[in-house]
Amino acid sequence: MKKTLDVFAIGESGTIVKVNGEGRVRRRLFDMGLTPGAEVYLRKKAPLGDPIEITLRGYELSLRKDEAQNVEVEVKEEK
């Protein structure tokens, strides 16, 4: 199932399949390591849902909700 990072629940993980946006925003996301094929895990959300903290490529990264809306992720199914 695909969804964007901004609607992930705490503890969910998946693989990035697409990064939307244009210009500076898209370039910034790529520079932070948010590229197709990267594994992400949602660690924390602020009380009002903005920002969120993810684990990506072995480090923690905080993203604003509007940035996270540009990242499409294939969710891993829990077994």
C-alpha cells in the first residue's frame, strides 16, 4: 500500500517510491537522503503532527508536514 509520509503512524516503515514537488523543495529532499529505494521508519510525531521524526539511512531526520507530503512510500506489511 502506498501513502505519503505525512499520514504515517508512529512505528510504520517502508520504502520510498517517489519524491514529488519541484525546484528547491525536491532538491532539498534529495539532498537530505530522501531518494527512491531508501528505507524509512517513523519514530515520533509532535503533539499537533508537525514536525515528524524519521529514521533514514542510519540517522534521524525531522521534516515538516508540508515536506513529508511530497514523499510517497510503499508501506511494509507487518507479519
